[in-house]
Amino acid sequence: MKLPEFSVKRKVTASMIAMILVVVGLIAFTRLGLDFFPDLEYPTVSVITTYRGASSEDIEKTITEPLEQVVSSVSGVKKVTSQSSEGVSVLMVEFEWGTNLDFAAQDIRDQIGLYRNFLPTNASNPLVVKFNLSQFPVVFYGITANSGYSTYDLKKLIEDEVKPRLERLDGVASAVVFATDEREIRVEVDKNALISYNLALDRVLLALAAENINVPAGEVVERHQDLIVRTLGEFRSVDDVRNVVVGLSQRGEPIYLKDIAEVKDTFKETRSVARVQEQKGVYLVVNKRSGANTAIVGNAVKKEVSKIQPTLPGNINFYLAMDQAEMINMVASRTANNALVGALLAIVLIFLFLRNWRPTLIISVAIPLSIITTFVALYAAGYTLNLMTLGGLALGVGMLVDNAIV
């Protein structure tokens, strides 16, 4: 028995099945995730390395070409493309579809780690980044403070007070704070002092490197417990740096770094400025976990920020620069409205041409019934409502009308 014949001969059964599908579809709709883009992971990994002050030719010879050879040896690599510009090397590593990018990215990190000592000392550690459409920031804030805060102090405050609370929210993967001011301890060595103490600059560098390190010191058994012992030697303040012993005088007295150099607590040279509402500020970017509902996560973040802001010292202002949840709701609303208007116009035109309410009624019932039952398939397959699925539903309305007429 075919479906049309079954529907005509078993009207009650067919009606009950349709009602059940509608109820299940509406329940599935309430549980569908809402995203701007589908959870699509392109088989591409980027390797980004910066080397300030280097020309594009130097970048290509010392960083790009060696890294190309390193990443090409990773299993599953299909193609490697690169771009060398002043101060930056970018490699795009393309894998075969179906490759697990988590493992692939880790393999690249491992291979680069083995070769890291052969790269220029002043070059940054290569950053390995996967590209995933669903990992775009959910919420983007610009943050400013009164004149009593530098952007470095503001960044530290946000990292200490705001970031941990946001990362504890359900569905939040990370909260990252960006600022242009980066702290730097600058040591300006007096050449004449070096000569008078008969010291070499390399000796000073080795002394600083040897002091600024934490060293494991083995294990100690205490009351049937194995305790790990570490010697903590990393610098915690500027005074720790000033009081580093860099040598001994002829009389056997220690020579401190402060005796031969001026130690300044300052900031690195900045080549860009972050401005929020015509003031220097910092940026706060919140990313969600894969599969989390963007709208729910975005609303939870905004609610938590509104609770945190009054508790912060000083005049700290949060400006919402980008809200993906709001964009998704707007796109979903417009898509639904367009689909509804299109369906109504199609029904009206069909009635005007056919001049018969029976086939018109069949078509008008088939459209919402088919769309609602589609939500069951979307939920069962683990898909979300996004630009792709909403666009597909809108196109499906037209196909439903065509099929119903035929």
C-alpha cells in the first residue's frame, strides 16, 4: 500500500501520525542549537610565526622554508602554501578530508617543537591554529577605565576578576583579553661599569638566564607520601632582577646587576593602539564550546558581565562591540518571515489559478507539516539551526509547493 492510498483509506491513522510528528517536531525545535555557522571544520591548519624587524626575504629563508620542510613530513598533509611578509610568516597546511585535525595539529606542534632551536632566537614560537566556522567569538567587548588605569593594569584586572567567572559559565570555552601594552623589564647596561668591573655582557646574560628559572629538585618521602620538591627561582619583582649577582669583584664581593645597569619596569614598544569610544582600552573575546547553543551562551555572558561590572573598582565600562546571538536571532527571524510570506503568497496564487479550495488546503497543510517534521531529522542528526539549515528550509518551501501541485 502506497502512502497516498494509505492516507486516504486510513484517515484516522494518518491524522494521528501527522499529529505525533508535529508534537515531536515542536519538541525537537525547542532543543535545537542555534549557531551562525554550521559546525564545519575545514581540513586546514595555519602556522603563524612572527619575527619583528626581519625583512620578507629573511623571513622566507630562516623561517618559512625550514617550516615548510618540517610540516610536509606530517602524515596526511595534502598541500602546503606559505606567505612571507615583513615580520610575519604564515603557512597554510591542507589535509585530506576526514583527517582528525586535533591529532594533525598536535603532530605539527610536535614536529615544530623538535626544530624550534634551529629557528631564529628572537622569533616567536610558531602558533598552530585550526580553522572552524563555529569557533567565531560569541561576544566581543571593548573595555575602558578612568585615567588611573593603564591598559596593562586594566588587562590584568579583567584577567583576574572577569575572565575566571566567564569561563565558569556553561558552554563557554574561553575568554581572552587583548591589550596593546605588554609589560617589559628593560635592563640598560652601563658599558663603563662593565669595563671597570672587568665583566663581559655574555656573563650578565647567563647570570640572568640562570636565576630566572624553576628547577625540579626530586622527590621526598614523608609519612608514606611522595612529595615533589621544586626550587622556585623565577623573578617575581623588579627588585629580584636588580639583586641578581652577575660576578665577583677583585676583593671577592658580589657584583649586583643594579651596580652595572639600570633596571626599568616599562612596556614594549607598541605598533598599534586599541581604542574604545575614543579612549585607549582592552578587548574581551568570549568563545563557546563546540555544540553549545550560541544564543544561550551569549545571553549568559551578557547577564554575568552586568553582574560583574558594578563590583569592579574604578570607573570600568563595558561596550558590547559584537553579539553573535543577536545577529543569529535577526537572521533567523528574517529567514522565517521570508519563508512564511513566500508560503502564503504561493497558497494565494495557487487558489487564484486552481479556483478550488481542496488542493489549496492540502498544500497549505503540507508546508508546515513538512517543515516541522524536518526538525526531528535535524535534532536526530545533531545539526543546529544556522545560516545553511535555515536557507535550506526556506528553499524547501518552494520545492514543497511544486511537488504538491504536481
